[in-house]
Amino acid sequence: MALSYQEHTTANGTAYAYSFDAVSHDTTNIKVTIGGKHLFDGVRKYNTGTRLPDDTGSVQSAEYTVSGSSSGGTITILTSVNITGIVSSGVPTLSTSQVMRISRLTNRTTAEVSFSSDSVLTDTDLNTSANQARFLSLEAVDRADESISLDANDTTQFNVQISGVDKRIFGVANPTNSNDVATKNYVDTASLGTLTGPVITSPVLNTGVSGSAILDEDDMNSDSNTKLATQQSIKAYVASQIANVNEINELLDVTITSASDNQVLAYNGSNSKFINQSASDAGLATITHSDTGDATTEANALSNSIVFSIALG
């Protein structure tokens, strides 16, 4: 049983009771967290992003008030308080996984009462001084109960080793339960299983990759825009395409019919194809050459002087 705090798991408007005493019932001594998030007490400095006490932060206006007596008291959340997923118009969202904790935090740095020589001792001052010491000790017990400690029933209490130099716990076995701490060896050698949605920058992949997102498909038939192809399937697909189109007449814009010697390729605008034609059909000029002892015929001129000609027309 806690000695210095009380918890609520069910929402009940804006006001919540606690049943422990404090030196004074105000936000200086009574603190409130919901799901681990602090309500601002108007006293300490906070990091407003994390809602954690932070000396580099700033003091924020109190988000709750406190009223109480020697038997306990009540905190009331201001209706102006809105914290996404935690408080709406002063009403908290509570459950067993999002608990409101009302706790006492007694002044640890300054004595509530200072006695001087020849001063008059009053019961109020004596009680206040004694209560400050008592409350601090009770709060320390609660904090200790929530801290890591060695099991008093463990006869080998020192089988967990702690280094005071670099703050390491070592000599720990691999975890067996879902809520056990994982050792470095366990993490280094563990199978990661399924990762969903991580962004991996500059990954280095060794040996090979596999899985449903890698296709070894020589004909690229699935035509996927989300899957990767293997090196072998890319090479096989390219080789098959080269084998299928390795002659002029296999090109999509070429039609060759009954090819014969000395024909040329000419472009036919009516069907947007290159076709085979004789030189005269293609509109090529006849070349005649003669000299002493040697006459070059049209056929010889085409075969010896014009090896390949494409006429546009």
C-alpha cells in the first residue's frame, strides 16, 4: 500500500479525493500526473513538450487547485485544461493503463519551521517540523518500493553484477519472458522477424535477398511496378528479346517481302513502314559509267558503288 500517493482509474468529472495528509494542502506539496504526464502545479519549471519537470524550462500556470485537512483532501482540475488524449475541459480520460496519481511531494530543501534560541515552542511548530521529517521518510519508502532492488529471498543476491564505473549491469542471462530485459548478445544475434514501415537509409545487403517482393521471372510476365527482379531474370529477359529481334525484318517498322539482290530499303509513308524495293521503284537515278575498255552497268554500279541506300519518299 502506498504511503504518500493515491491513484484513480475511473473518471469522475473534475474533482478527485486523496486520503493522506501533507504539511500544507496546496500545489507546492500535492502533485498530479495522468498517464505519467504532469499537470502544471504553478511552482516548478517544466518542459512544456514532455510535461516533465525541467530546470531549463519555465513555470506554467497551475492547472489544478487543492483543498484538504489532516485526513486528506481533494484536487480539482481547472475546466480550461485540455491535453490531447488525457484531459478534455478539465475531465481526464482514465483507465487501468492511464492512471491518475495524486502524490505528496514534501519540501526536501528547506525546513518548514526553524527554531531559534529562547523561542517559544508551540505544538503547531513541533507538529509541522515532525511531519515534514515523517512525510519525507514515507515518500522515500514509496520511491524505494518502486525502484529496482535485489530480491531478499534470493540467497545468491550478488549473481547480478553492477559496474559503478560505467553504470553497467552485466552477467545477465538471455531473456525468457516477454517482459525480461534483453542482453547485448541476445539483441545482436536475434532474428528481427517482420519489420513494418521502417525507413532504412543507405543499407548494405550481403550475400543475397529473398521473399515475395523479389521475383525470379525470366519472361517478366507479371509486369509488377512494386516488386524487384533478380539479376538472372533480367539477363534472361534481355537475351530472349535480342534473340527474337536480331534481323532487320523483325523490327516493328520494317516489312520485307521476297527480298532479292540489289534492292534497297525505302520509307513508305502510306503505312509508315520501311519496305524493300528495286532501285528504280525507290526512285534512285540510274548510273552509267564508261571508259576505255570498261563499261559499268547499272547493276554493277548498284552492287559495287552503292552498298546500302535508304531513300526517303
